[in-house]
Amino acid sequence: MRGALVDNIMAAVLGKLHGGFDLAAMNPKTAQGREKLGSLLIYAALIAETIIMLIDMSEIPYSSMSLIFRGTFAISFLALCLKHHEKKVWAGLAVMMLFGVFCWYHTGRNEILRFFVFAAACGGEDVKKLLKTEFFMGLAGSLLIVLLSLTGLFGAIDQTTHYRMGQDETTRNTFGFGHPNALHCMFLMLLILGMAIWYESMRLKHFAIVSAACIVMFLITDSRTGAVASFFAVAFAAAVKLITAFRDRIKESGSAPAKCFAEGLVDLCYTETAAIVMAGCVFTVWAAKWSTHSRVWWYVYESVDRFLNGRMGELEFGALEKASLAYWSLFSRRGAGRYFDMGIARLYYWYGIIPATMAVFIVLLTIALCRRYNEKGFLVMIAAMALYTVFEAHLVSVFIGRNYLLPVMGVLFSRYLAEGRDRHSEKDKQHR
């Protein structure tokens, strides 16, 4: 039944793509045909990765995951090769892919290579269409998982266990997602993705509706981390919206100092997002320094760890394989694949200090590109995901379908490189 269900979903989605793409025009012998064929392939890879992610989020059993990843990587790589790039860009792509291969060889993890190729292949695409594909597939898949649990076909409706330190067993709703935090996490991801897509058209009533949805989801799951991240995402989006509206109003009739002040407030939104990313990294390092805290700091550390339900202590004592700061290295080692909640800590432990720091730097560059292209919806996405990833590791995984930032990064960096190419072309014309 599971195989037939996945086949039906794939057939329906690919049928939709067939209607949206002119397959007759995808002649690989022409540059335009190769571009269109590359676009079709990247959507196929995105759809496959999203389906894999949804199956993993549910309690539906699956196998042969590595084989599927190889298939989606091959599709993404072919899509990248079909698209036109300047020689300098190809050189840069080659360097980054070699870095990914080196990390794969050194750590045994191929996610850096897979993620980079997928993001690069997204370059030149309509990023909103890519994200809408993920949103509607994620929404439909989530509703299907809930329906399967309610009908008793797959997954439990609730789960009874010890969820928090020092508390008795409690029963919380899961609706087929295996854990209440996973259910709230999927809601949060769809919330963030939806606000990023439709940010420009959101009004006060929309913020009120999503706020009410956040309250309802918290009552269903009792997930504190998910609730904090959800309310933060809505509040940050509303604040950015209000500040932008204030800036626009001041621009029309305000004085020069007022206009400067208003522009400064808008810039502050981007600065705050970068600060959230950096503060998350600093907090993670502090949390991972379990064995080096003095007695004075030990009480503070223990209090914070208790509030975070033992997430920090899990790095040192959660399993035989330790993941605290003393066990981080410049490039991680084979076998360092332990799972734990704190996302940024997992990023540094799984891949190493150098690759993880490069990832953080790329996120900061993406924030700068959001400012350059006035992409405030994507800014909200980055801020909310950065905060959530400090405490939950949903985005640090082997699944491309979990990380909605990959298409955004690929498209924004591609747009910036295209601008540089156009500037050089203009200069060449002037010299001639």
C-alpha cells in the first residue's frame, strides 16, 4: 500500500509538472532546451526529496534511503550541468564540489556535496515556485500522515512517556509523527515557509490567524520549543512588516533625519537576524563546554540545562559517544553520527569546525543578499530557523527536503553572480 501511495503522489505531481513545462521545447541540443530540461530535473529532485522527508517524519517504515539519495544527487548534478554558467562560475563550483568530496572522504558523510549541488542547481529558478512546491507537498503530506493515524492505518494518535525531567509520564498528541515535538516542528516549518512565500501580501488579520494557529498547535502538542519558535517567527515577521510600513510612510513626508532613522530601523532587522545566528553559535559553544565550567558557572549551566530539558547535558552524558566541545575537530571523523537535539552543536559535531563555520558564514552572506534584494520574507525564515536550530536539529539532517534555505541560497547567489556578469558586460561595451 505504501508503495502504491508514493507512486500515485509522484504520478500526480509529475503530471502537474508535465502541464507546466513544455516538454517538446526541452531539446538538449539547444541552450534554451537544456535550461528548461534542467528546470524540470531540479523540480523532480525537489519532489522526490520532499516525499522522502515526509516519510521520515511519519511512522511509515522505509528502506533503501541511501540509494534514493544517490538518485536525487544524480538528478541534481545533471540539472546543474545542463544550465549555462560562465567559466569562472564553473571553476568556483568545481572547487566547492571538491571540498564536498573531501569532507565525504574524511567524515563518511556526503551531505555537504549533495546539498551544495542541489542548491547550485536551483540557481536561475523562480524561488517562490520552488518554495510553493515544497509548501503544498508538505501540507498535503502532513495532512495525509494525520489522516493515516486517525484511521489507524499508520502511526499512533498519541504517545505516553516521560517527556520532561522530574515529571511523571504524560500523554501528548503525535498524530502519526512519532513525537509531539516532531508534529509541532512540521507545523513550524510550514508556518515559516508560508510566511516567506506570502510575506508581502500578509496583513494584520493574517498575523492574527497564524497566531491563533500557534496557540492551537501548542495546546495539541505541549511543545515549548516549538511554541517559542512559532510565536517568535510570527512576532518577528509582524515587527519587520510594521517597521517597513513606518519607513515607507516616513519616506513620503518625513524630514531627512526621520528618513535616516527609519532606514536604520529596517537595517536593524537584518542586523538582528545576523546577531541571532551568531548568538546561537556562541551559546552552543558555551553549552558544549560541559567539563570546563567553574563552580560559579555550574549552577547557571545546570539551571539552563534543566529549563532546556537536558539538551545541553545530553551532549556529554546522553550516550556512550560524547558530542561536547572536547570531541569537536576541524573535520569530523567517520562514525561521528550520533543524534541529539541541539542543532548547531550537531552541525559542528557531524561535519567539523571548518565546514560548520563555512555554513554559518554562507548563512550570513545570505542575510546580506536578502538586504540587497529586499527579501524580507526570506529574512524572517532565516531568523526563525536560526533560533529553532539552536535547540532542535530538524534542519541539520541528511534530508534536503527539510532545509528550505537551500533553494533560497542557490537562487540568491545565482542572482548576485548574474549581476556581476552583467556589470562586466557593460564595462566591456564601454571600453569598446
